[in-house]
Amino acid sequence: MREVDLVIEAGWVIPIEPHGVALPDHAVVIHEGRIADLLPTSLALVSYLPRERVQRPDCVLMPGFVNAHAHNPMTLMRGLADDLPLMTWLQAHIWPAEAAVLGPEFVRDGTELAIVEMLRGGTTCANENYFFPDVSAATYHQHGFRSCVGLPIIDFPTPWARSDDEYFERALTVHDDWRGNPLITTAFAPHAPYTVKDASFERIALLARQLNLQVHCHVHETAQEIADSLSQYRQRPLARLQRLDLVNEQLIAVHMTQLTPAEIALCADQGVSVVHCPESNLKLASGFCPAAALHQAGVSMALGTDGCASNNDLDMLGEMRTAALLAKGVALDAAALDAASTLRMATLGGARAMALDEQIGSVEVGKQADLITLRIDLPEMQPLYHPISQVVYAGSRHYVRDVWIAGERKLADGALVTMDIVDVTRKARQWGQRLAGLPQR
């Protein structure tokens, strides 16, 4: 018998790859942070001698969720400016609030609050898009949480950088500081076509090719964005990005609620990853991403929550259910965006968007052991006919029982292993009191 670090036995294993498969009474073997085997539990018992054995016959075991678009420090703005359209929300509330409080401490404490929420909801990796990426990266690393940290570029001064050159200089410094880290990667994060000039996009395109970095950008979020781009550039935003050599397999295009059939075909042909954020788009009334049409065209799809200021949570299980139901309603087709495809978006699809699919996103031998268990023995999950459908349509983040990242236990029987939830909550309340006291526009 081979000695290994850990064997997790589960009632079902959903590996994601192969697609749509659920394996009953299987076990995952973990050694040195990676998946060493996936096999029936009966064989695992006679083949491996683990230092630790976790038995979960009442659970589904699957990859951790990959949140492909988040502004996680904005957990501290949860509920600050609800029930407003996007540009009013941004210009009259969010940007003024950020001008008043944005700094390293805000980013650190907001990121910690997000990590607590994500771990408790089964998310093991986030595609971060916010200011002070140096602080975000350090905070994620401190708590052993996997993240692709965005390197922000925007046309106006912020507490992070005051000029175009400073944005790029600081971005490259953060990239160099975290190059080769096993949990932290980086990507360029230009805010949006309406806040980034051509020269900056051209510079990003060149550096992204040289450094082999993804480009994480809000694109085609609202109808107003399209109209403004046509007025200013005589081009729709995606066409402008194509002119600037950014429409390719490195582009992570977030939201994409305003798309023509030709633009969908372009994304499929060029290998663009589209991140669907249904709940944020619904709350801000930004429009409907044609997720079913994108999926049918072969576009690589991922799922994101967006930030807590516009969602107001980081609940990937809730996001999956909304995504699947909304896609059916938009397409007027009950078979559109089935459960297995939606679950794939929330796991392997996000990993592919972030160029991490060789490491995470599915239960495959050799990959990092970023895994979760989800209870299926509860009354709300019974009877169980199809495990994948049950997870997507009936699952809840409150049913998450265990979380591992790179084989390290982060949540055990629903309890955080290393983080002080009382301290994190206390700091969040203090920030809430400070933000609530700001003058309103």
C-alpha cells in the first residue's frame, strides 16, 4: 500500500472533466498538495495508506468554485448604494466613497472579509480586480487562498496611482514581486473601454504578449457604453479592442450584455473568455448576457459574482442557479445552459479564463487539490436523482462542509480552520460605521 497525505471518500465525486459525469462511492487521493488518484472507495481502501482519512458518504466532492470576476475589497461596501443604475451607482456613490477611504487597510480588511465568505461558500480561487493589488496579493497569500490579482489601469488618478506611467510601473512591480508564486498570479485589469484610452490599451496588448498575462476587462456592460463608444470612436467597444489587438485568447471579457451574432462568432473564433455575472447585471439593470448563444457558439464561458457593492454577495452556488435560469428565460428554451455546463462555467471555465486550467478547475490526477464537499443528506437535497442538477438547482452555500486549497484544509465541518471570523467581522463593522458617516452626494 502506498503512503499518501490524504484520502477523501465521498458519496459522489463530480470531476467536471469528463463533462457531465458523477461517480458514486469514489475517493480522491491527495499527496503533496496534488491529486494523486481518483478511484472507487473500495479500491482506495486497499491501495493507499493515508496519514489522514476524511469520510464523507453524505457529500458530493468536487472542485472548488472559481469566481472569475470579483472586486473583493468591496465587501466593505455591501449594501452601501443599492437600487441604482450603473453610472449613477459608480459616479455618485462608489467612486466618491473610494476617494474617501481607499487605501491599504481598506483593501486588506475587505479582502479578508471576502476570503471568509468565499471559503464558507466553497470558492477556492478568485479573479481579483481592484486597487492596491500588492495588498490584495499579500492578503491572499497570507491566508493560503488562490487568486489571480488584477493590475489596474484607468485614465484618472486614484490613491493607487496618479498617472498613466505610474499605473504601469506599479503594475509591473507587483507582477515581478509575485512571479512564480504557487497561489498568486497576475493579469492586466484595464477598467473598461470607456475609462481607458487607446494608448494604454496598446501598451497593455504589447506587455500582455511579452509577459504572457491575461487581460481582465469590463466589456459591453450596458447599452449606454455602446452608444458612447459609437459617438466617440465610431466603433463598438469590442471592435475597438479588436483594432487595438486585444481580442484574443488572453482577453477575459466581463459582462458582455450587448452582443451581436457577429460579435459572438468573433469571440468564439478568437478564443475570448466571457465571464457572466448575472446577479450584478440584473441588480444594476445592465442587460442580459446571451449566455446560451455564447455557449452554443463554443465561446469559453466562466461565472463571476462581481463585487459585493453590486451583487451583494460572493455566493457562487446562488450565481449558478441564477445563470442557468436566466439563460433559459432569455433564450426561451428550457434546455438552454444545462446544469452540467453551468457547473463547468463555475469551475473549469473560470480556471481557463485565468489560464489556470492546467492546475485547477477539475478533479484530475496531477492537478492542485482545490476541493470542496457539499452535503447532500439534508432534507432540502432529497430525493437525489441527478447529483449535478441537484447541486446547481437545489444547492446552497450553507451546505458546504469542507474546503481544501492545494491540499491544505481551510474549512472543516463548516468551521474555518485558520481565520479568526470574530476579528474579521469586527473590522467589517468598523468600516461600515465609517462609510455610513460619509456625506452623500
